[in-house]
Amino acid sequence: MLVFSRLTLADAPVLRPLLTHSYSRICEYLFGSVLLWRDMWPTEYAIYDDMVFLRFEVSAGQVAYLLPVGGDLEQALDILDAYQNGAKLFSCVPWAEAELLKQRYGNGIVNPLESGGDYLYDAVSMATLGGRKLHGQRNHKNYFERNWVFHTESITEANAPDIISFAEGIAVTNTSDLFQEGSRKIIEVLNNLDVYQFSSMVLYADGNVVGFTFGSLLGDTLYVPIEQADKNYRGAYPKLASAFVSEHLDAGAVLVNREDDLGDEGLRMSKLAWHPCEIIEKFSVEVV
């Protein structure tokens, strides 16, 4: 029988070695993403024979399950059905698995998620900013390199205070609940680098922090859940993004997942400007 517990930071050492698989490269199954958004969407987990079961609150009184991670999917679904037979909601499901759920239960209602799909990019293209499609990003990056004395570093306990000050400054410019929760979690990451174990980079210009990013390489995909830069420094974003991806090419990065656009038009336009090679659709499946 499954026993679900509220996910906390203290559970990270238990979950990290088990969350080593993502369905169709969807970001919600990544260890860092699960931990980052555990409070915005209250998250619970259960472990059974090294299989991880995750569920989160999508609205008051409404809980949704992610697909089980680890082991055989059909076997894991048998275990979940033994725990909760009948009606249930799955979320963040790629198309192939949505079809599997629909066939398994015979009455699944499949709908695309309002947050949109994950934006997937070619890693070499992002690292080099080569080609005609990315000439605009390349021009901004070149402007940055011409106009400031810059360098990058990995984020450590030594420079984390600088980045915290920078992140807190950005947080005052956007008062949305989602952005504020993201800002709180960025501070949490910076205060718990050993827990999250993200790959990281901070960008300095003339001695000032002008951007930072965190990510995780899983298989051939670099997932980037956090990326912020100072828009007053033209070209800081493309400089940071290209430098960060470049560091992961030798480690096997072929694709980059920069997550979904949350249904925000401005964010959508920004992500499209980088010319994704694919947008991975995500669905909910309601078993009735």
C-alpha cells in the first residue's frame, strides 16, 4: 500500500537517486523541478520498490498525479490503482503515455495543459548562436562582449550572497504570485546548493552580477529551470545562455529544455525567438 508524505527539502537525498527518468523529456519529472515547485503546488510523494509516485494539488480539493517514475509503467499503475481505484487525474503526460492511459482505463478524457508545452532546442545551435535564425541573439551577445569586461563563474557559497542580492533586486519588479514563489525558491537554492546540486553559472560585467542560471543534465538533455539576467545590460541573456550550454556539450548535451511558457504571451514570444526544434505537448488525463 502506498503511503504519501508531504515533500520537504529534507526528502531530497531520498528522491534524488530515484528521479532519473523523464517521459519524453518533460521537465516536471526532473528532481530539481519537483523540489522547486513543491510549495506552489503542494506536493506529496510515496516510494514503493524504488518507484516514485508524485501527486500535487492543482486547485482546492483537486489532486493530480504525475506518471510513476521507475520500474515498469504498467506495474506501477497497478500499484496506484490498488491505492486509489476509480476516478483520478493525471497531469503533465506526453501524448504517447496519454494514449496508453486512455486505452488502459477505457474512459480517459485527454486535454492539453493550459501552461503549454516544453520548448526544446538544439544544444549546439544555442551554444554557438550560429546560423541565420539566431543572428539577432548573436548580435546581442556580440554587443555585450564588446561593451563590458565580463567573466563567468560556477555558483558557490562564496559568490552566492552576490547573486542573492541581485535576485532580490529583480523580485521587486514583478509582484505576481508565480514570480514571487520562484524568487523565494531561487533564494532557497542559493542557500542550499548542496541539496539541489544544480549545475550553475553566474555572469559578471564590470564586476557586477548581471545574470545567473541553474540546470541539470539528464541523459542527452540539459534542463534549465532557472535563468535570470539584467535587461539593462543588452545581450546578457544570450551571452549567459550560450555560455552555459557550451559548458555541457562535452558532457553529452544534445538538446536543451527551457520549460513551458505558463500561457504567458510575452514569455511565449521570448522562447519562440530562440527557434525551438520542438515544443513537447503536455496533457491531462482524467479517469472518470
